[in-house]
Amino acid sequence: MTDANHVPRRAIVTGHGAFPDGLVSAVQQITGRGEMIVPFSNAGLGREEIETGLRDCIEQSRATVVFTDLPGGSATLAARRILRDMPSLTIVTGANLATLVDFVFADEGMSAAEAAAHAAERGRVALATVHA
């Protein structure tokens, strides 16, 4: 059910280099729902620029979830600083394609935080080692 006040679930994927754009492109190709995720690269940005840019991206997109590439990376550290001012924000670190695909297909009845937690578990389960 959609009404004029309904805001679709939105998220940001952030990290190093072309990682964010690549994941959003892949989500779009696989699901057709790439518009649910906004890419934000930290390429060429310093600590303060990453935080300011990410904060602006969150506010403009109205995203409530931030997916990052590395748990100790600069994008995650910036997101954690933002979390202090925005306690309703959810951060998922170590994001991968399986995580984002699950997020965009999550049940509409789930909150963004619930969808993010479910997606994080799916992303973790998708990791595997294959060898002869």
C-alpha cells in the first residue's frame, strides 16, 4: 500500500573507489531496483570531506541505512561518527552484492533496520570457499 507520505526504503552504499557504483549497477542489472540504493564513493576525499559528503547524501536521499565496504575503513568510521547525531541510522559493514540484493527484495512490512539485519545475515551466509 502506497500513500503520499510513504517514503520508499532507501540506503546508501559507500566505500573505496568504484565499489559503491559497481554494487549499485549490479543491483540494478539483477533486480531493476537500483534506485533504492545511492552510491557514495570516498575516492579522493579526506576524513572531514567523507563525513560531510556522506551526511549530505543521507539527508538528501532520506536513507536510514548505510552499507559500507570495510568495518575499519574510512567510510565506516565516518558513518559511525554520523550515527552519534542520527541514532536511527543503521550501519552494515562488509557489504556485498548478496546483502544488497536481499535488502532491495526485503518484505515491505519490515523496517529499514530489520531489512538491513536480514540482508547482513544473507550476505554473511553467501560467503564461501570453493577449492578442489
